[in-house]
Amino acid sequence: MARILAARNIAPAAVAALVDEPEPFSPLDALSAGMPPRYQAAVADHPQVLAWVREVAVAAVAPSRGARRQVTTGPSLLMAGVVGAGKTHQAYGAVRLLVQSGVGVRWRATTAADLYADLRPRPGVDNERELAAVSRCPLLIIDDLGAARATEWTEEITYRLINRRYNHMLPTLITTNLRISDLRAYLGDRVASRLAQMTTRVEFEQVDRRRHSPAA
């Protein structure tokens, strides 16, 4: 290529200047790339969810002067409503809105059923290390709490996870199809007590929006 360019009296730098600069990859682009396609354009608009975003953004701190503020501690939300009410959409939209507001977020999202599956003891997997990683994540979405079959083991895992996040005041977005009044029977007193103190409870309209919207 260099010989061809020299023969035509074309400077390599001139060719390089013609190459399109890559589009800048924004923090929101990076965040959306890690989300399920259905929720990559999710928009949070529920008043209590928007209030939560503001509180978490205010609590964010910069690790050093001039660095981007990061989510460290903050309040949590417990979003309850029927299947398809839009709870998961609002949760992902809330994370997107945090990033749009200029706050850095290290986050994870899982369904309760997937969480239990990942943490079940099996050869070659350090389940305690995985539980610790989920427990310490600065922002966690736990979707469909109460959808998996309740056992003594799932109750214990849920307690250990929620207790660690409660103690460290780590913001957690929890969705459930159960009525809030039914959560205590499913989760046990220890978990229900901590959730009552660490979360703002949001009751969603009892309407299945999936019948009307593909992204609810």
C-alpha cells in the first residue's frame, strides 16, 4: 500500500484523514448495550421512580476530584403489581435515566429465579463468591421476586442478599407480582422487615400493559 501511495504522490497522512472518525461511544450507549434488547430504550416516567432517580443521583459521589460521580449508596424501591404492569420497564428506565443525568453506575440485573439458579451449589462454582459479588454491586435489579418456588434454601439466600444490601445501604430495584401484603408469607419475617425499612413501596396500576404495548 505504501508503494502504491508513493507512486501516486499521495501522502499516507492524507489517506488517514479521509478515514471516518469512529462515532463516540457514550455512557448511555454502553449501558444500553448491556441491557436486554426489549429494554434498551426504556423510559422511566412513574413519579415515585423519578423521585428515586433524583435521590440516588444526589447521593452519588466522585471518587476523586474531577472524576465522574458514581452510585455508592442510596434508597431502594419495591415495585409491586400484576404481570405486565410495566415494573421491569420502569426499573431499566430508571438506570438509563441515572446515566443520562451524568452519574456513573456499576449495576447488575437478574430475575429472582435466575439468581437462585446461579447460586445453587454445583461442582466447580464458588457460590459464596458469586453471592458476595451480587450483594456488593452498587446497583441491583431483582426482577420477579416471589415468582420462584419458595423453599428454606431460597428464603435463606434471599435473606443473606437483602441483609447485606440493607446493611451497606445499596440501592436495589425490586419488582414483584405479589401483593405487598403477601410478601411476608413468601419471604419470611426477616426479609420482609428489612424490605419494609430499606424500600419505598410502589403499587402499580392493576393493568397488564403488555396487551397494549410490546415494551411494558
